Amino acid sequence: MSLLHEMAHAKINLYLHVTGRRDDGYHLLDSLAVFAGAADGLELHRGTGQGGHVGLRIGGTFAPGLRADDCADNLIVRAGALLRAHVGPERARQLPDVAVVLRKELPVASGIGGGSADAAAALRLLLRVWELDIPRTQLMALATRLGADVPVCIDQLAARMEGIGEELTPAPVLPPCGMMLVNCGRSVSTPQVFRTRTPVFTPRAVLPPQWNTLADMVRDLSAQTNDLQDAACAICPEITTVLDVLRAAPGCRLARMSGSGATCFALFDSPVAARAAQDAVRRDGWWVWAGDLCRNGGRQVMETESVLP
């Protein structure tokens, strides 16, 4: 039975402006998303049965944060159901069954798109093992149905996100830098954050086509905000503590919350500088990662032979 591997990298919002609200209640955003080396891992085992059924097992550091009954409604399983519905019942009956093992190494519900990245990785794996050729516009529409963060996670490349997150354009060219991610161990509800935030809107950011130095990027990012940060800090004061600790870390150039929280990031001159500052940041119960940005889409697909237990 063939075995495929994919990495689902953490998505980081370097800034996040809430620019408006649609009539249906969805908020309009403007955000610059990048991807860190930190990632979940997916293994896809191709079975011998047919029908395109997707089984799921979850392991890894943060597996306890997902209940056993989450598997049936996990975005990975839903990605398979969405693809089966898209190709129609006749084609779906011919698709091989698969089993996915998710190694959950990113904190759950933490503002870094872990579930969305997992869903996007599952789509990439299923398209390959099921040999489906779906036009990109249709694939992105399917991804949006799984969640507003899923489209940007398909390519795992830095991009500007607008609309509800589904409108993607190229990001400015990024300079070399390092990044640290810190999560205090608390989950924050995205709907609660939006309910708590002050109902004002921030204009779309003006960005250059590229940043030649980290100092240039930090200067421009410092003029932007994460419009959800204050609300998340009010709900979870530990986020403020994380930000204070990051800003005091040696070599930190910028610290901010990602997404709706609670994970925060800090930028450093290099991955080496970011890793060197980890000891100054670690606290009991905190998840800390430091390293480089993912600059090539993080595509690490391998095929081997395996037998399901």
C-alpha cells in the first residue's frame, strides 16, 4: 500500500486589518500571511477498498486537544467528502479508500491556521492519490468551503489575503529573517474575539513590492495592526504576558499576535538569532518554536511502501 507524506505549515498573520463587514455578517479582512517552518505532519495510506472513504487517526503532541469524536467532523475528513461530492457518485465509487494519520504538532485553535493547513495538505494528498485534475479556480472554491484560511494554505506561500480570506495576491518580496512562535497554552474562540472587538474598521494597508531589509519590513509592519489583538488580550490576558516577554527577548525586532490568537510571533534578524532567544522566553506550559520562514511552499511529498496495521 502506498504511503504519502505532506507537511501542513503554520500560517502567521504579520498584520490583520478588519476593513468592513458583509451583509451576511462575515468580516472583510486585509492581512499579510507567511508560513513558518513549524508544521503538522500528514501520512496518507492508500487502502485496497474503493469508494473514496477517508479514515483518520490523530497522534502527536497536541492530539489530546482534539476529542476522539472530532475525527468524524475533522477538516481532513470533510476535505475528502467535498472532493467525492465534486467528482460525482460514479467517479467516487472508483476512488481508493485511504487512511490519514495526522501528527498534530501545532497548538489547536491558536490563530496559526493549523486546522486549515491540515485540510489544505489533505486536499493536496487526495488530489494526487485519487489522480484528480481539478482546475485551480474550482479547487480554490472548494477550499473556501472548508474555511476562509484554507485557500492560502494550499500553496503555503506568503500572500496577501483579502475578502474573507479567499482573495489572494502575491506578498511583497520578503527579506531574510528568523521567527519565534509562542503559545501560552490557552485556546481563544474566534467568534468571541469578533464579538468583543471594538466595531471599527481599519483601511487597507499600503505595502511596497518588496522589502530589501528586515528593518524596512519592521518599519512598515509597525504602522499596521492586528485589529483582533486587543479583544483577544481582554479575553485571555496571558497573551499580553507573552507579548511582553517576546518584546524583551534579545534580538526581537517586532512582536504581535497572529490571527485571532492566542499564538504570538516575533521577528529576528535570522533563524539563528530566533533560536538563541528561546531560553529567554520559555515558561512552564508555553509552546515555543523558533526557526525560519517556509519560502518554497513547504512541499515535502514523499512516496514509500507501507502496510496498514
